[in-house]
Amino acid sequence: MSATAAVRRTGARKAGRRARGARGIGPSGWVALGLLGLVAACALLAPVVSPQAPNAVDLSGAYQSSSGTHLLGTDASGRDLLSRLVAGSRTALIGPFLVVTLSTLLGTVLALAAVWFGGWFDQVVVRVVDAVFAFPGLLLAILATALFGSGLPAAVVALSIAYVPYIARIVRSAALRERNLPYIAALRVQGVHGLRIALGHILPNVSGLIVANATLAFGFALMDLAGLSFIGLGVQPPTSDWGATVGTGMAGVLQQHPQEALYAGVLIVITVGAVNTLGDRLTERWEARS
């Protein structure tokens, strides 16, 4: 067997061990994954599973209690709360998914390029990442909405930029350690192209960490976007959103009708808790296999 083939098999076995470790997330991880799957199913099937139209207004039925017609009651406009919460699961998941996808792609590319090229390029990337990292993501999102108007697109773009340093710093650290391993040096001696090494060996061997941190970032993004919607800078009415529902429900709290804000807040807490639990389990498994 050639040296190149042996190195490749070693790298493949290492990647396989890490992949198996990522799958072993334990009972709490599987419970969290099940909860997230249920929320995702509600988001995908929202038009089917919603008992009523989420934007149907009935001012005569404002703040109704739970009943056979309205299982969770109604809001100040007489809209069915269960339907609003099911519909709101879409924006609650789509926004963070876009933030995590964009920031992870850009952060991973920057990290791999910085590690591989090194030198002045690595120093420039590190300095830029540190500068952006020092700027609060939520404040950047508020500034973006002030410049480009309220709504989900501006908030998603701003938070994606703000989350890039978080992803890039962690991936760079893991990729730098991977680049200094003997099998990478052996591949370079064999004349394997740098891009092939980065994409075919380094990236697969740090993919578990990337997935784990992207999962944790999803929870932060969900909270940030919900906070923006709460203060009226995120998802705009009449579109349903959990953060916006908490915001509009605060008036009901003062009128002894806390169900609107309460139910939406509980959903946010449960979803973020499940995401964080799953992210923690994935991180632990990756560290155990690294």
C-alpha cells in the first residue's frame, strides 16, 4: 500500500470515528431532536394542521378562554392562538436557519482559507473577525433595520454577518490543529493539492464541530430574531411570529389575559432549550472523538 493510500485511510477512519461520535448524542439529545422534529413538522405542515386561518379577525371574540373551537383561546383581535402559534413556527425556524446557513458557509470558508494560506492572510482574517466579533450582533441588526427598514431580510443579513466571527474562530482553531497533524504533512509531501487537502481531509475531520456549533448558533439566532420581532423590528404584522406574539401579548398581560405572550414565550424557551441541549451533546461527542 502506498504512503498516500495509507494516509487517506487514516484520515477516513478518523472522520468515520467522529461521525459515529456525533450520532451518539445520548437520551437527552434524542429527546431534544424529537422536540425539534415536532416543531419542524408543524412548520412544514402549518397550513394543514392549523385548525383555523391564523389571520382571521373576530373582534367580538377577543380574549376567549380555551374551548372546543379555540383550544388555546384567542388574542386581542379574536384570532385563534393555536393557529397563530403553528403559523409562527415557520418564521421562528426559517429566520435562524438562514442566519446559521449563511454565517456557517462564510465563516468556514474564511477559517479554512486563513489556516491553509497562513501568514499575512491569516492575520488579516483574524483581525477582521475580531473587529466584527466585538460589535454586538443584536445592535448590528437594529442598525440594519434602521437603515433598510423593518423586516426579516435585513435582520437575517445583519445577524449572519455578526455570527461569522463566532463560527470562523472555532473552525479556525480546529482546522489549525488538524493542519499540523502528521498525515497532512505526508499528503503535502506526496504533492496533493492544497485545495484537495482542505476540502477532502481537513473539512471532513472538523465537520462534526461545525455542525455542533451551527446548532448552538441556531438557538442564539432564534432568540435574537425573536427579540427583534418583540420590539417591532423583525417580522411585521399580520404575519405570525413567536417573538412578535410575545410583544403583542404584553397588552393582554396587563388586562389579565397572559395566554398569548405566555404560550409564545414557552415555545421559544422549549425550542431554544432543545437546540442548546442537542448542540451540547454534539459538541461533547466531537470532543470525545477528536
